[in-house]
Amino acid sequence: MPFTKTDRHFGRFVLAAVAAGFAALVIAVLAVAYGISRQQEHNAWVLHTYQVETALTEFRFWAERIEVVRRGQLLQPDQRFVDGYARAREEVPKVVERIAALTADNPSQQARVAKLRDLAKLQIDTVGQVFDRPGGVTDAEADKALFSDGSFEAIRQSRATSVEMIEAEQRLLADRQAAERRSVFTTYAILAVAGLVALLVAASTIWLVRRNLNEVKASRDALRGLNENLEGAVAARTADLQRANDEIQRFAYIVSHDLRSPLVNVMGFTAELDAATKPLAEMVAKAEADAPHVVSEDARLAVKEDLPEAIGFIRSSTQKMDRLINAILRLSREGRRVITPERLKVAEILDGISASLAHRTSEIGAEIAVAKPLPDVVSDRLAVEQIFSNLVENAMKYAERGRPVRITVRGRNSGGKASFDVEDNGRGIDPRDHERIFDLFRRSGTQDQPGEGIGLAHVRALAYRLGGNVSCRSEVGVGSTFTLTLPSVYKPPKEA
């Protein structure tokens, strides 16, 4: 059967949606990488500022030490003061050169470093005229030099210059912090847009899957209504149905498999970004304590509230998307599994299910009754076990509060088919939802139980694959009965 214009439009839409999803994920990854690199660069500049401040503090320490040993020698001459002066004279030039290396990229700071170098030399030379004299400070000329030299003025100017350099570094740091805040805001804006696009793509693909599943269901219902003598029409319709089913399986696999890898990357980078906000918050807190005027209210709110909130939104959205993709992947894998028919004793299967749920039933006071004998079938063991497990577990999950759970399974043969009723006394289902509950990602009633709306869609898909069907009868507040109909002997589609 050739593709129609609608089919081509559908295929193009699917490709466009997948491409948009990949583009959104790539943009999100690039935005996270850009944000991390900018954060690292900002941290490097903060460290640089602290290094400059530390070196300036060390310079002031040695300059003050020269003055201290000068005064000490004046008051009480001692060899320790002479040794202290010698050590200070050796360390001051090293510290000045380290400051020069740290500020080599800043011409204005280099000018101040040159001034510091001159002041340090002036102070060392002035005090050195006294300490280098033979006989120390005992003669009158030495005493005069100690009182009248320019050491005081040199220290005063050194202090003023170092304060200017620290203030200049702080201004540079403030400018860089402002640029960093702008880059962080831009990064999160890009992440928000990319996340929104990814969610829209996920919603559209889910809608497409549901629409195609509904079309497959309608096709199968129509196929069952055809006259047995219309073998040609049945064969043609079966072929169309098989092609549609294969297309759905391929599409589900593409969506679940190819989108999952970049989604995992987004989740990983979101975790790294979350970890990166902690040192940023600590830095802002330290800046608030040391220099409150540097941190604006917007910056504080961005670090302490806006960034964690945005990261939490991205994380919850990606986790939800991951659960949905995993659910689609499970359905796709089950749809591609090869059916292996064998003779099954359904009563024994249900006894095994009851035994596996014994701990749960004893906890909630539930009772599972199997009305034997039950008809045997030739079908796929794993699929049949999954169908009954889902139906029994759903009956236990959606029990009526305050009413002991009672589940009864009955069976009968009719015209080459075996029918099984799973009856419960739970909360029941609204008549308007009797068919909707079999749709993918659709649930009914109060959503107080965990789940993604996959179980009953999976049950009906398995029943269809086995050549049967599952239906529901229910009354709100009374209970529900799910009827599973299977061929007594499974036949592959071609043979059927």
C-alpha cells in the first residue's frame, strides 16, 4: 500500500520533532558547559585577587618589620634587630617582584608596583645607613639619622599605595562578578528554553504514539468484524495493521533509545551545576560578611534562591521524561519479543502469582480466590503471566478504603476461545473511563497511587499480540471485572 500525503506529513513531523528534541538537548549541554567554564574562569579571578591581597599584606608586614627593628635598635641595641633588618631587606624585594608578576596584565597596577619598589628601596637604604655603619648606633650621627630619616614617610606612602592596589583589585572583581551573573542568567535562560522545547517534543511524540495506538486498536476491532469468507480483505487489512504496528515499534524505539543518551547527559550536567552552586553560595556569603556593599540583593537572591529553584525544575522535568522514555522502551521491547507458545495450566500460573504476593496480601488483609478448574491454553507463558500479574496487582492497588480486598478469578471455554474474569471489590471505575484506561499514559479516578498509566495499556497490547482481547466492566464504589479472552490455541498471524 503506497504512502499517502498524510503519511508523508506524519513522517516529516516525526523527524522534525526528533530533530528539535536533539537540538534542544545539544543546546542545553552547550549552555551547561559554557556556564561551567565561566564559573571556573570566575573562580580563577577570585583566587587571583586573593593572591594579590595576600602578597600586599606580606609586603606591608615586612615594611612594618623594618620600622619595628629600627625603633628597637634605637631603644635597646641588639643583634636580633640587626638580623631582623637583614631578613626584611632580603624578603621585601622578593615580595615586590611577586606582586609585579601577579599584576603583569594591569598597566595601572604596574605603575603602583613601581612606586612600591621605589618606596621599599628608599626605606631599606635609609635604615641601612644606620645598620651598615661600623659601631652600630652609638655615635651621634647614627642617632640623628635614626630620628630624621624618611622611613616614616616611606611606610605611610607604602600603606596608601597598597590600599589603592587592593581597592583596584576589588573593583575588578566586582566587574567580573557582574559579568559572571549575566552569563549565569543567560545560561539558565537557555536551559529553560531548551527544557521547554524538550518537554514539548516529548508531549508531541507521546501524543503521536497514542494516536497511532488508537488507530491500531480501531483497525483490529474492524478486522474482527470482517466475515470469515472475506479472506482477501482480511489478509490486506492484516498486512496494513502489521505495517502500522512495525512502524510504531520502530518509532517508539527511536524515541526511547536515541533520546535517552542525551537526556542522561543533561541529568549529569544538571547535577554538576547543582554542585557548582554550593561554592558560589559560600563565596557570596563570604563576600557579604567581608564586603557587604559588593554583593547586590539580586545577586544574593540569584545564588541562594533562583539558581536552586531552576535546577530543581530541570531535574524534576528530566526525571519525569526519563520515566516516560523507559516506559516506552519497555513497550517497544515487549512488542518486538518473539511469541513462544506452549501448553499452559492457567490455574498453576495464578497459584504462583498468589504465592509471590502472599506477603503483600497478608499485610493488607487481601484474599485471592481462584475458582478451579480453569481452562488451559496454548500460548506464550511470559505474556500470560504478565497479563494476570498486572490485573491482580491493580485490583490490590486500587482497593476501597476500609473494605477487605477480595479478588476472584474465574474461567470458561467458548467456541475455541478461553475467557477469564478477574473480579474485585475495589473502588471501581467511572463508565466514561472503561476504554480510556487502556490508553497509554491514561489513568482514572483519584491519582493517589504511583504509576505512569502503562500497566493496562501493556495488558491490552499483550492480549492483542496473543490474538485475544481484554475489556472492563465496573461500577464506582462496587468493584471491577476485567475479562481476558484468548484463543485456546495460539496461531501466528500468517497462519491465522
